[in-house]
Amino acid sequence: MKLLTHVVLVMILVASALIGGVFFASDYLLIQNLKNTEYNAVTESCNLVNHTIQREIDTLGVTGRDWAMWDDTYFFVQNRDQAYIDSNLVNETYINAGLDCFLILNSTGMPVYGRIFDHENQTAVQIPESFLTRIEESLAAQRSDTVEGIIVFPEGPMIVVAEPVLRSTGEGPSVGTLIMGRYIDDDLR
């Protein structure tokens, strides 16, 4: 009986060791697999976010260049003709272009026109002084006429592009800077 008891105990120990080994090995492999899967999913999500933001920067850059390199804008900076605002800077402009901010500075950096569009109320409102200050600080840190990037405001991060205001031919001298912005929010897809 003693031999049988020893054999049974050894078999139980061996079986327990095998089951424990399989359990810990599979647990380790499963955890590693889950970590790799999670890492890949996070990396893919980050790449998608980066791609989406870069696409929006590029799209807004094209729109900004179109507006900045236009004789109507060039002359508006010089003469501030209300007809330019009435015919071009209507609510539909903000809605169709997905704009949250439209700002034109003259060559000395003073605002010629500036509005933030409230999409909820469908109205363009005056840009707050704190907003202007933050944009001016960000532009001053750049060494280029054309600036594209993200500025963080209390209301949230905004994709911002700044382009020199030139004639439709692309010739200067620049009479100012046109700035467009779009908040990074749930509507950005």
C-alpha cells in the first residue's frame, strides 16, 4: 500500500506541476499576446489621429493660401472695404470651410478683421484679446511667413495656418498675414 500511495502522490505532484506549468506558460503567452495586441491597437490609433490632424492641416493650408493669395484680400487689408466682408465672410464661408477662426493682420501685426465662428449659434463673434495675444505669441516664435500647426487655447487645441497676404499672382510685398483656425474636436474626422 505504501508503494501505491507513493505512486499516486508522485502522479498527483507531476500532474499538478504539468498543469501549473501549462497554466503559467499559457498565462504568460496570453498576457504577452494581449500586450502586443493592445500596443498595436494604440499605435494604429495614434497613427490615425496623426494622419487625420495632418490631413486637416494640409486642407486648411490650401484654403488659407487660396484666401491669402487673392487680390480681393490684398486690397481689403489696405482699404478695409466692407463689401469684402459682406460678400466673402458670411456664415456659409465658416460652415463650408469648417472654420472656427478667421483673422487678418496688417503688415505691422495689427488686426484688420477677426472673428471666431460659433457653430452652435451660427454667428461670427469678435476675437477676444487673449486669443489674439496667444496667436501673436505663437507667430512671433516662428521664423517663416507660412506657419502651420496647433495652438492650445483654453477652449481647446486649434489647428492654425498663417499665410502672407499677396497678390493673386503670388507676388509681394506682403501686406499682412491671413490666419485660419479649426478646433480639434469631435467634429474633426
